[in-house]
Amino acid sequence: MKWPVALIIGLGLTVVFVLAALLSFVWTPHEVEALNIAAKLQKPGSAHLLGTDHFGRDILSMLMVGARTSIAVAVVAVGIGMGLGVPLGLLAAARHGSWLDDLVMRGNDLVFAFPSLVIAILITAVFGPSALNAIIAIGIFNMPVFARVTRGGALSVWTLDYILAARVAGKSRLRISLEHILPNIANLLIVQGTIQFSLGILAEAGLSYVGLGAQPPLPSWGRMLADSQTMISFAPHLAIFPGLAIIATVLGLNLIGDGLRDLLDPRIRRER
Amino acid sequence: MLRFILSRALTLALSLLVASLVIFAVIEVIPGDPAAFMLGLNAEPDTVAALRTELGLDGSLPERYLRWVGGMLTGDFGISYTYQVPVAELVGARLGVSLPLALFALLLSTVIALPVGLFAAARQGRPTDWAIMGATQFGIAIPNFWFAMILVVIFAIQLRWFSAGGFPGWDQGFWINIKALLLPAIALALPQAAILARVMRSAVLEVLSQDFIRTARAKGLNQRQTLIHHAFRNALIPVLTIIGLQFSFLIAGAIIIENVFFLPGLGRLIFQGITQRDLIVVESVVMLLVFAVILVTFLVDIAYALADPRLRRPE
């Protein structure tokens, strides 16, 4: 089978960032927390490939460790969203038309009314800002997305003949959901998962930028951007590189999502 | 149609009720006494007790909830602890910045995205289409606050065409404020425009595959006429829904963008509320934002049903 170009480019970009994040556990070009005021605000050069910040910290090293934060927050948040949303969606589909279905869908609409940032603001107002609270906020926001996609996909599978056969054979709705429905909508969930992953990276960056996400000393792309803001007129490289890192990661994940959709389901046109 | 509106209005009211309960519960969850929380660790017991009375924390839970909701229904959002002015007054002043910003951004993204999406659909599969779709991928991936910072560097610091932030206020004249909101609105509009252009393109393609388009071509309309008179108008229906959904993202985006440009809008207010532990402000502004999103969803549903009678039937 021929792989879509988007998928190859997307995988390439994503692999680079995942590898950089993993590599940062054992090696970074410079010590991330090493302050070196003498070498502060250096332009990109041979000593520091992407330059240094106002404390003389190496930008490339910070980006590598920041990738860790971004990826970890997004992965866990998507995991929470899937872990809660998929069972709810399966349940709603299995009991289609009942009060349970209604309850799940109305609950979804309600969560949709709280933009992720507003959820984060509420959580932060109560528990204070932290990476964990960012994860919870993004996770809650992901839940209705997965519930809706799961329900939609599951409903169409439920109408198929072999499901009827399974019911006639005496399988419970739970077993049918787990053994027949879930494997059949796995494609859908994987594609949605990559898209939510990229949205999670963007959301984490936004939350950290306004100070509601990862707190110092945990490096994060969003906070690097926030820190760079006062120095942007004389040290634009401080803002440019973290921004490019976010763009490349999000772009990579979105391309994977698009490419996978094409690969897994040739019937649907490339569209969004 | 009336039935449809009534059932939607009922859902709207229920959503608002549940949302207010959730927000109230979250604020109530705060460990310890909200008054002590707001005043910090070193507060005198007398001060805390005074604030408790002022906030109306002495009553029972349901009593306090009813007072909060009842107050909001009559336009009384309480008194901001840090500003010592009614929250309604604060919110009113800040809305004068946030609402024009969100609408400006919505206008920009719609004006950019619809023609671009239509154009890409008309050139489906050709290099122009590929270039536009590639560009929208970038547009979606760019964080709007980063784009805002880059805009500031180029247009405010290098070219000095705009100020880097701030808002003169509507009493200073109309155009000067529009100018102050232009860069923030562009930053806010870009990712939305990218998404909207993609939606527009697929909506137009969907319509173009319908039989009545073939009929239109067969009766002698050229491609341009078909696109404008038939495809564009029919594609607007799904696009309208997305525009409605985007409102929620615009609100969230505006909160962040206001921080980049130091605009005195709701976003700044909410962050000041958090850092100064002004829970009354946070609680009310969050409720207001959620209300705005739910209301827009309601209005879009109605508009959608007006445009497409098939949707008026119950599901």
C-alpha cells in the first residue's frame, strides 16, 4: 500500500521531536539549568546552536527538555480524554435512544460550553497553576470529543448484520461493544487521537504562556515564549525558536492525522 | 418552528442551570474559607469575619447559590473585592474591548476564509488547491499568541506602524481603537481562518457533487455562475455551524491575546482576578463566558433550522 505524502512528512517531523525529548533524558548540548550570565542573550552560533536566553541558558537544550513537558502533558491529557470519553460513547451507542444516551450527549454539550482555557482558569483559581492542572483541564476538554466520535462510529457499526447475528447468538451489549464495536472504530479513534494530541500541544503552550501551566523550573515551550516577550525587540531568537518548535510538532501531528485518515479509509475524501 | 425554538430554549436554560451549579461547586470546593483564601495567610480574624459577612458566606449552601444566581439574573454580580466596584460595572467596561475584538476577528476570518475556501474548491486537485491547503495546515499549527508576538516585532517595533499594545478607550474616537485592535484581531483570526477555509472548501466540494449542480451546468450556467449562485450559498449552512463553534475558541483565544497586547478586556480581568484571589470576579466572568458560548450555540441552532427546514424535526 502506498503511504500518503502527508503521513510520511508528519511522521518525520513527529519522530524528530519525540527523539529529541527522549534524548534529553540522557544528553543535552548544555546543562539546562546551568546559568551563565556572561554568555547571556547570545545569537545563534557555534557555541550555542540556537543561542542563549537572558540567564545564559542554552535554547536548544531548553527546547529539548520542553518537548518532554509538551509531549507528556498532551499524551496524558489525550489518555484521560480517551479513557473517559470512549466508554461513555460506547455506552451511549449501546443504549441508543435511552435516557442514558441523552444524558451522555447533553453532558457533552455542557462540557463543550466550557472552553479548555476557561476550565483551566477554574481549576487554577482553586488549586493553583501547575502542569498537572493543565493536564486535567485539557483532559476534561478532550472527553466529549472522544465520546462524540465513539458514539457516532459505534452507532453505524451497530446497524450491521453481523452485530445482529451476535445479538441473536446471545452476546450481551457489553461484550458486543468490546469485542466487535471497539475494534471496528479503532481507526477513527486513532485519527482523532492524533488531532487531539496536536490540539493538546497547542493548549499546553497557551496555558503555560499565560502562566496557568508548567511552573518553573520545569522548562516548557509556552513559558519560554512568555519569558521572551519583554526581550523580543533585541533578542527575537528567544521567541522564534520555541514558536517554530510548536508549529513543527503540531503540523507533524496534523499531517499524521490527515495521512492516516487517507490510508485507513480510502473512501472518504481528504477534507477536514 | 415554535416547538423547535421552545425545546432549544429549554435545553439552553437547563445547560445554564447545570453550568452555574458546576461553577458554584468548583468555587465552593476551595479548601477552607473563601474569605480566608482571598485575604491570604496573614489576615486578621476580624477582617476575615467582616469579609465573610460582606460576601454573604454566612448562609447555607443553597441559600448562597440562590443569592448568587438571583443576583446575576437581576444584573447584580456582587462587588469586586480588589476593585471595590460592582463586578457588573467592571465586566461592562471590559466587554467594550473583548466583544469588539472577538467580532473583529470573526469578521476578518470569515472575509478571508470563505473566498479562499471557495477558490480552492474550484481548483480542486490543482497546484493552487494544494498550495492553499498546505498554507491552511500551517495556519492551524501556528499558536495565535506566537503569531501575535511576531506581528508586534514586525509592525510595531520594526516598522512602527502600530503601537505594541494598549487600548485608548472608545471616548478617544473610533478609528484609533480599531487601529489598536487590528493586530490582535489578525492574530486571533489567522488559525480560525485556516480552519474555516478548509471547512468551506469541503462544504463547496460536497455541494458541487450534487445533482442540481449538474442541472445548473446543463442549463448553460458557466462555472463561475454555478459557484456563486448555487455552490456558495448552499455551502454556507455547514460553514455557519463552524463559525458558531469557533466563537468558543475566539473567546479562549481573546483571553490569551489580550495578554500579549495588554488590552484591558475580560481576559486581563480574569487573570488579575486569579492572581489577586478575587473569586467573585473569576466566578462571575467564567459564568458570563460560558453563558455567551451556550447562547451562541443556541442562536446558531435556530439560524440553522431557519435555513434548513429538515432540521426542525426532532431527532
